[in-house]
Amino acid sequence: MIRLGAMDRRSFLGSAAATLTLPGCVTTSGRTAVRNICLPPVHVAADRVIRTVAGLRPYRAAGFVVRAEALGGKRLVHNYGHGGAGITLSWGTSKLAAMLGLPGHRGPVAVIGAGVMGLTTARLVQEAGFPVTIYARALTPDTTSNIAGGQWSPFGHYRDDLVTPEWRAQFAAALDYSWRRFQIMVGDDYGIRWLPTYTETGGGPPAPAPLDAYHPGLRRLAPDEHPFPIEQVTRFDTMYVETGRFLRQLTRDVQLAGGMIRVRDFSAPAELAALPERLIFNCTGLGSRALFGDTGLEPVRGQLAILLPQPEVRYAFTGQAGYMFPRADGIVLGGTFERGVWEMTPEPDAIAGIIASHRRLFGGFRCTA
Ligand SMILES: Cc1cc2nc3c(=O)[nH]c(=O)nc-3n(C[C@H](O)[C@H](O)[C@H](O)COP(=O)(O)OP(=O)(O)OC[C@H]3O[C@@H](n4cnc5c(N)ncnc54)[C@H](O)[C@@H]3O)c2cc1C
């Protein structure tokens, strides 16, 4: 199994926490410190696993693609390649794509793909006043987007030495819009909520991008401020998306606003050129590799084990043990980062490893609520 190293959620968050500004923190006697925080542990056991899944992150070392080009007499706007951060970046890069495609356009619009990129792009096109049809091989719940754990965190989607200054500017703009857009959607209807996140702080490489603003409340905890059997723990707040509910609601929103959804598989750009719409957004995720010959796009497989829901667990964790995101539809335990692996069946050994590491973590709690 090949791990992404600098690109994985654990090392990224560990390094981000290590290098970000830590407002009023680091000392064990900080003004805002709350002592003896006991948390309800996650009950980790093989017989509490309700499902296992494996999904393929559409990873592109040179970064996501948001770009317009001509396709015959049509305008084609790409919006794909978001790796392990597609939920996080969705509203943001879809906004950039819409801003590239819509100015000067009249008439209906086609969106190819019904994952998080296709659905958010379609909504933004509708909000701008254009009729839209989504064409996709697979619909929710059968997309990669439905598998995502749903942490709002811009990790694991590019290699720092391969991106351009122009791309960094797109990334920063996308983050800014996504951050604000998700916040105004917090609530049960879209399945989005804020949670405190406890992160094992490691060494790791420096964090990419200016991310301070996206980790509110970030501070290092003293040993008596958390129950984890871990030496260095950092806490911050971020949003968590129950992806199934979110995507279902977005699909409804598209349809309520008059959008059409058609199941269709495209095997060549010429088939897109034959569509009636003159503006087309390509939101096919990993599918862009075959459809547009982008060999820079590769899968990074992630395997997850989902446990029975525990509504009392209202915090998340990332660290050496893996990650734990509590959702109404189950406790998500992750996960693997396997580069270049296309197989979508979860492997019992990998799942057993995920269960074992989390069992040790929560079994070692020093204090339980
Ligand atoms: C295990 C795991 C955990 C993750 N956790 C997180 C997380 O916590 N936070 C986060 O931000 N991100 C996370 N991600 C990443 C996120 O899931 C992806 O970046 C995101 O889902 C990509 O969305 P997409 O719409 O581009 O692709 P997809 O969801 O794959 O959608 C692509 C759409 O295009 C269609 N399509 C493809 N090819 C064709 C074709 N030729 N013709 C017609 N239709 C086509 C598909 O059928 C589908 O409808 C995770 C991913 C995995 C696998």
C-alpha cells in the first residue's frame, strides 16, 4: 500500500497545526484553556461496523483544472481533479468555472457529471439565471463524492512543487468562496455542522498555502485538556459535511429550479460537441483521464469503515491512528491513501487495520464523559 505522505490528511493537518499561528495557545495556562476535558469515546468493535467502502480520489499532482477552451463552436470549461479535497473546494472551484464560462453566454447550459462538482456548478449556473441539464454516467449515491468523509479541509490535492502562481491564486479564491458558502448552509437540511477537531500534531513538511483563516480557534492543548493517549494534540473548529444528505439535497435543489438530469456516458469529446448546449462544464472527476486523455490524473484509493452512529460523539479526530468523523449516518473511520490503485472493493486487512488503530486510540482514553 502506498501512502501519500505529505499529501495525506493526517500529516497535512499535523503539519498545518505545527506551522500555523497559534493564537494565545501553546502555553498550558492559556487564558481560554479549559481543564479536564473528558469526551465520550467512540465504541470501536468489528461487530459495530455497518458498512465498508472504498473510493477513488481524483488526484492530480499539478493541481485541479479550472480552465476554458473551445470545443468546435462551443465553450468547454473544465472543473476536475480535486483529489482528497473535492467536497471542501466544490463551491469555490465551481464558482471560478462559472465565472469563466457564463460571461457573454446566452441559452441553456450542459454540465457533465453529477458528483459534488457537477451539482455545485449546476446550482451556480441556475443562480445566475441559466437553464441547465446535467448529463452523467452515474448519479448520487453512486459517485465518489458520496464516499467522501466530508471534513472541510483543503488537504491532499496537489504537490507543492508542481503548481504555478496562477494556480495558487485560483486555489486561494476557491477556498475563500467555499469557506463562506458552506457556512451559510450549516444545518440539518444540508447535513453540515461545525465540530471541534482534535489533531495529533506531528513533524511533517510545512503546510502549503496560507491556511490560518481556515482553522478558527486553533491552539495546542496541554495534556490535561484532552483525553487522547497522545503527547501533542491541537484543537480547532471546522465544518463537517454528511455527504449523502448534502448531495441528495443539492440534487433536489437542481431539480426544484427546473434543472434536468440525464444518465449518459460520453466516450469522446466529439460526443460533447454534438450536445445542443453551446456552453459545457466538464465535471467528470477521475473520468477526465479517459475522456480528455489527462494522464496527470490518477486515483488515490481511500478505504473507510463506518460504525453504528453515536449521536453523543460531537468531535472529530485526525492522527496517526487515522481519522474519525462522526455523522448522523454513522461514525466514519478512515482511512487509506493508496496512490494508483483502481480497485474499488474494500480489503478486509486494510479495514481490520483501521478498526484496530482506532480501537487502541479510544480504548486508551484517559478520561471519559
Ligand atoms: C475515501 C474518501 C474520503 C474523502 N474525504 C474527503 C473529505 O473529507 N473532504 C473533502 O473535501 N474531500 C474528500 N474526498 C474527496 C472527494 O470525494 C472528491 O474530491 C470529490 O468527490 C470529487 O468530486 P467530482 O464531482 O469531481 O467527482 P465524482 O464524485 O467522481 O463525480 C464525477 C461525475 O462524473 C461522471 N462521469 C465521469 N466520467 C464520465 C463520462 N465519461 N461520461 C459521463 N459522466 C461521467 C460520474 O458518473 C459522476 O457523476 C474523499 C474521497 C474519498 C475517496
